[in-house]
Amino acid sequence: MKISFMVCHESPDVIWNAFRLANMMLEGMEDVTIFLNGPSVKYENMDSETYPLIELSKIFTLSEGVLLA
């Protein structure tokens, strides 16, 4: 099944949860795409110990997830 997420939010916890859910779906062999729009495009600037966005995005793309911004 093909699944797409569209994230348009400036809150790092929303982006973090989107990446976590997408990574779990990739483990289940789904085709997953995340489209970052608006303030969420700058997710790398929101990276922190609490919300490791860069690490999750690397896992997502290395697991053959599609990241669009």
C-alpha cells in the first residue's frame, strides 16, 4: 500500500511523530512518502536531544522512504 504524509507545522514534536510513524510503516513493507511543507521544511534546525529529527530522517531515507520538501 502507498502512504503519504503531508506535514506543515513548526512544532518539532509533530514532525518527530510523523517520521516515527513513517519509519514504523516502512518496517511493515509499505511505500511511504513524507511531504514537508511550510515551516516543517526547516526541520533540521529544530533537531534536539528530545526530538532527533535528523537521525529519524536519515533512517527514513535509508529505508527507502521518499522525502519531499
